[in-house]
Amino acid sequence: MLFKNYRTRYAMVMDTRRCVGCQTCVLACKAENGVPVNGYRDWIVTETKGEFPHLSMEIRSERCMHCTNAPCVTNCPTGASHFAKGGTVQIDRALCTGCKACVAACPYGARYVHPDGYVDKCSFCMHRVTKGASTACVEGCPTKALAFGDLNDPSSDVARLLHSRTSKLLSPEEGTEPNLYFLV
């Protein structure tokens, strides 16, 4: 619970009923953040549940979960992976040696090694958020399946959405307390 003391607590909410898997969020992220062709900061997952003929499909956009108890932060030997403004998990490229300790520690597979040798991942577009804009993926989503904001602000989109619908976390048994919630 390292960042519950922050005045602002950034989080993202993903509505699995609205996502159609179009990958606009992925492309918006790549364009905004200069992500290389073989790199990824977010991706689309399609999960089929049930047994034929009683099947259901869930499509969701995933990325770094910006965990409250982030194993990538505790396992980074240089301090490059760290908690920052609003409890987000960030990477200081100048401190990153590309050792991949954080990559191995992340239970969500949310990190990759950039061709320039540093580890990269979703930053919740803090370079945009600090200027009053939203994340590139939220802004680009044509179905409004993504929302971003401050969980500590009851009037924020993320707080209102989480109070209006049932949500789930991915791999809660990991104990990471992710800050990416999925509306079901």
C-alpha cells in the first residue's frame, strides 16, 4: 500500500462490454510514445469462456497495472522502476541497465526491452496527464471502453464507473493490488 498516502491515486477502468478489439488504443499508444514495431505498452486479449455451444467472449485492453505492491519496483536493483506522482509506476531510463529483473518480476507480462537497451512499459501517459490531457489510449478509444482518472476523486470517471458496476482485477492472488480495473 505504498501510494495510498498520495493525494491523487491514478487508475484506469476498462469496460469489457464496450471493447471490440479494434486495437485503436494500441496504435494511439505506439504513435504517442514512439513505441517500436516489435514493442508494446498495451495489447488486446480475447478470452473465451464456457463450453460449446454455451460460450462467451471477453475482449479487453491490457497494459501495466501500476500496482500498489509492484514487484517490478521491489526487484529493480538500480531504482529505475519506481513509484511516482499519483502512485504510478514509472521507469527512469537513465538508471535502467536493461537487466530484466523487473521484466521477470512482473506477473502481467507488461514490460519489454526497447531496442535501445532499456525496459519500457505503459507510463499512464504522465507526460500528457501532467498537462491536463488524458492518456492516448483513452482519448483514441472509439467505443469509450477506457477511462482514466483519480480514484480519490469521487466525481472522476474512474470512481463513478467503479461504483456503478461490478469490476474485477487480473490475478488478484498475486497480491499486487493493480490499478487497472475491468468492468464485467
